[in-house]
Amino acid sequence: MSTAPCRFCGAPLRVSFCDLGMSPLSNAFLKPEQLDRAEKFYPLHARVCERCLLVQLEQFEPPERIFSDDYAYFSSYSDLWLKHASDYVDQMIERFGFGSRHLAVEIASNDGYLLQYFAKRGVPVLGIEPAANCARAAEEKGVPTLVKFFGAGTAGELAAKGRKADLLLGNNVLAHVPDLNDFVRGMQLLLAPGGVITVEFPHLLTLIEQNQFDTIYHEHFSYFSFAVAEQLFARHGITLFDVEELSTHGGSLRIYGRHAADASRPVGSRVAALKEKERRAGLDRIEAYRAFEERVKRCKRHLLEFLVEAKEAGKQIVGYGAPAKGNTLLNYCGVRSDFIRFTVDRSPHKQGCFLPGTHIPVLHPDRIREARPDFLLILPWNLKEEIVEQTAYIRDWGGKFVVPIPDVTVFA
Ligand SMILES: [Zn+2]
């Protein structure tokens, strides 16, 4: 049993969802001089609350330490993600008519990858981002950014100054929030009357159905079904009036919220349809959660079988990407440079570093051409199409692609 209570409802956490053993923080990349030092490992054990069915991890480090100044994630390094952001901005302007008299506020605005498109279309913007280096990059794009963690405190200060959001968005931030209730209360405080909230997060239903256990990592405290998200927002006076299923991050939801009293936006039919889909998959009962772990163990065995067989046959395997999910996968499976010679990443912040725990070197993508690997293991499988396109040249020497999730798949 976990020592911490459920972060949403406070009940004791007694049911295991997925125990991935001990793992370092996934963004704790190592410099060469750190390789011979001790490394901190933490339990990576997701549990499900029997009362509210929120899947969650215990938090071992304060967010200040996890999302510090050298936080290595810069959104703008993925073309696909930029396209997603730009499409989103077009859709919101078209659907809700945002313009120069409105304010779009993004929580965890990163390097301004998204708000830059609102600014270009003349909609005033404000980013809220705790990582100072990301915020600096945003300011350079013309996106004013408040360097702060978001919660009821920050929201109250802005609202008191008359700064309320007509559009308040948070993409892939809800999972990273230690105090969920404070965060959503803050969203309610900052939302202007008649305003719209949109929040995107990976969908727990897809995580379970597609066996995406590697999206469980320490920075990711909570894993939501639509039904649980609806309860959470309702508790703080926000009604979810629409939802879309997206393909980002292997399967995400975009939920639309408004003040509970705002009758101008009726609850659309997609809400009931999605809740029904989750019920059919058993997400309203604890048994569906208990059954997950066995499938995760099977996936590990299959990946190891592939790697052992390839190495025994004298093949060379190289990784692509250094995402958090790669670290979960490699640490859980015990795969180090004995199997994967190196991995590559487009982010210059990661190049020259080593993956935490497994110490696999992270190099520039050009090194794939030099090494001519037999297999390229794609770690950010959610960006598979983009990566295959960029590295199609490995076919010139008979190289093949490998994707580990939902089960090991090799293709040319
Ligand atoms: Zn709970």
C-alpha cells in the first residue's frame, strides 16, 4: 500500500495498477563526468484509487526539482507538435471567434510553441511557465511569459489585476500537477465569464488498450479517463461540455470546459458517447485496472527476446529519441548499452549526455548514417511516422525499424 493518499479524493491507495520497479527521474540526463557517481532511483509504481478510480503515482520530489531550469524538453523541436499547435489555434479562432479583445492564457506554455500562433493572428496572449529557460525562449518569440507554477495562488493574483482568460488552455500539464484540486480551482478562478477551457492529456483508455506502460514516469503523477476528469472539474465548478479524441501522444483527449453556470454552451453528444465507450471497456470497475500489469510483463519479455536474438546474430541496434517514455521502457526492461549502442536526438540539449539509469549515450542524428545499424529502435513511438520519414535512408543498407509498444514490431 502507498503511504500517500489519493491526490484527488484522499482515499488510501491499496490497488496496484502497474509496478515498473525502481527508476531514476526520466529527465535526469547525465554528463560524462557524472557516469561514475551514484544515481538516485525511485519506485515507479502506479496505483489506482478504489473510490474515484484515478490512476496515479506517488510524488517523491518537489516539482521545483523535477521541472528545474535545465528541464530538457523544448516543444519546438518536433515539427509534428508545432503543426498540432498551429491547427489548434486555427480551430479555436474559427469555433469561438477569439480576437484582439480576448486573452488566451496557456498554462505550461513551454517555449511559446503554441501561443506564438495566437500572437501572429492578433489575439493577446500570456504564457505561464515555471522553467526559466523555456520562458526566455518564449519571450524571444514575442510571447509574454510569467515564470511561475500555476495554481489557485497564481490564478488569484492575475484575476485580482483584472487579467482573466477568455481561452485558458493546458496541454499535457494536468498529469504533471502534484496538487490537482488546487490547480483546477485556479483554472476556475482565472476563467473569464463566458470563457472556455481546453485541456489535453493522454487518455487512460488508450494507455490500457495500447499497452502504453512506458508513458508512466515520475513526472507524470496522474492518468485520466474522461469520467475521472469530469468529476475533477465538476468539483471545482467547471462543466465539461465537449470532448475530442486526438491521436497525439498515442491517444489523447481534448476536453472543453466552461463555468457550470454558463448555460450558453450546452453539453454536446460526444460527452455521453465517450463515457459510454469507457464503460464498455470496463473503466468504471476496478477489475480492468488490476488486469493491466500482466500484459506489461509480457511486453517486456517479448522486447528482451527480440534484443537477445538480434545480438546473438551479431546485429547492431541503435535507438532513436531520448524521450521520458524511452527511459521508463529501458530501465524497466534492463536494457543498457549492451543492447543499444547509442540513441540519437534532435535536441542539442540532450546530445552529448547519457540516458539516466541505463547510461546509453545520446548523439546527433547524423551518427545513424555512420553506424549503419541493422535495427533502429524508435523510442518516441507516438512520432513514428515522422521519424521513419526522416530516417528512411537506413533501408539503403537493409536497416529495419523496431517499435516496442503495444508489442515489439519490426518493419522495413
Ligand atoms: Zn481517489
